[in-house]
Amino acid sequence: AVDALLAEGRAVAEARLYAMVREYGLPEPVWHVELRLPGGPGLGGVDAYWPDHAVAVELDSRAPRHAVHGVSGRRG
């Protein structure tokens, strides 16, 4: 039951982020991406990434991140 509530909270936060990007006319980010150093290790997943601006957003949530392209998130 707690896991379901946490997942619901993450979904609400992500929906708000999607809405804010569109409402404020921000460029479309890459959603749910795993960042890596060029030729190096992974840095972790973020919820939104604007590569042209080197800006990343990670929502603070206690819910675990869903798998991204078969790679599990960094939170447990």
C-alpha cells in the first residue's frame, strides 16, 4: 500500500513537470534518460534533460524510478 502511494506521488510530480514545461514554453527535454560520461561510467537517471543547455532535472521522490531501456534506476 505504501509503495502504491509513493508511486502515485511520483506520477503526480512528473505530470506537474510535464505541464510546467509546456505552460512556460520551455524546449522539449529528453524525458527519463540515463546520463553517462563520454566513454565512461553512468552518472544516473534524471527525469528531464536539456542537452543543448546541459540542464538536468531530477524530481525528489521516495518512489523508485521505473526501468529505463532495461536499466533499473538508482534509487531503491
